[in-house]
Amino acid sequence: MTTRVLLVDDHPVVRAGLRAVLESVGDIAVCAEAQEGRAALAVLDGPEPGVDVVVMDLQMGAGMGGLEATRRIVSAGGPPVLILTTYDTQADVVAALEAGATGYLLKDAQPATIGQAVHDAAAGRPVLSPSVTARLVHQVRTPAASLSPREIEILRGLATGASNRSLAKSLFISEATVKTHLVHIYDKLGVDNRTAAVTRAREDRVI
């Protein structure tokens, strides 16, 4: 039985390449394409014959991103979503799975691996690329794995050079709360300053 795919990516050249890869592995047909999440939702709400699986990029330059689109598709009882992206940080993977994605695969995977992942996702079987699985296991075994979503947000802000005041303003919290989070972050990462925290977080692929 042919697995029908809705392909969502903001780059036409990438979509063309992925279409060629998917349709070369057999029993897969790309029945529709979309350049961002909102367009993907429109396809699923339209007359297009049943889509078995959505292959979704994580971050798209304009329009609705992959995370929000995944949440909406899943909450509406739509087809399984397989994230196919170049982003492999802990925060990205966890966010995608929390949004309801059935699988998470990197674009450098072999064609046969991508094809099998599409079939598995369409059947509702969880899919994680080996490198993503290894990274998650590593994170579980390191202090960085215990970082909260808020602490990861603060680390991302630190990476941009944001001050405590600007972080507090952007996150709608007090500067005192930011300082408390920083103390916890430093403790979990085993560092004692902002620069070292960002360096460690990047090394561990937390941000």
C-alpha cells in the first residue's frame, strides 16, 4: 500500500529533493506540498485525498513554524507528523515530541532510512534517528538534562548577549528571578559565569 505524504518545507529546492528521495524508495507518494504550517493545515482541511503522514521541517522562515503546525495537526486528530530537519538540539527535539510529533529525523539520514521512517510514522510507530537518540541518552546522563524549559530560554538569551534586565523584560519576570535561575543554571552545568554556561550548553547541544 502506498503511503501518501504531505511535505512541508519552506525551501522549494529542498522540497524537490525530498520528493525525489521519498518517491525513489518505493511505496511512497508525495500527494501535496506546503511551504509553511498554515498552508499545511489548509491542505489537510481541503479536498486532498487522505494524507497518511506529514513530513514537516521544524523551522521555516515565514509563516507558521513546524512546532505550532504539529500541535494543531495533532490536536485536530490529523495524520502523524514526522519532523525532518537539520536542528538537533535537546530543546528542539523535546519541544517537537511534546508538540505531538511521532518522529524526529535529521535531513542527513540515508534515503532508505527516511523512507522507512515515513512508513513507521504513518503506522504510528515512534521514530528517532540514531544520532538524536544518542544525544537524548547523553543528555539524560548529564546535569544539563535537568535544565527546565525556562532555564533553557534564559541560556538562549545569554547566548545573544542579553543582560539580566533585558532577559527579565522579555520573559516577563523580575531581575531577581533571572538571577535565581542563573544560580541554578550554573550549578547544573558546573560553571560559574555566563560565558562558561553558554559554552557548556552549546557543547552539550542544549541550545
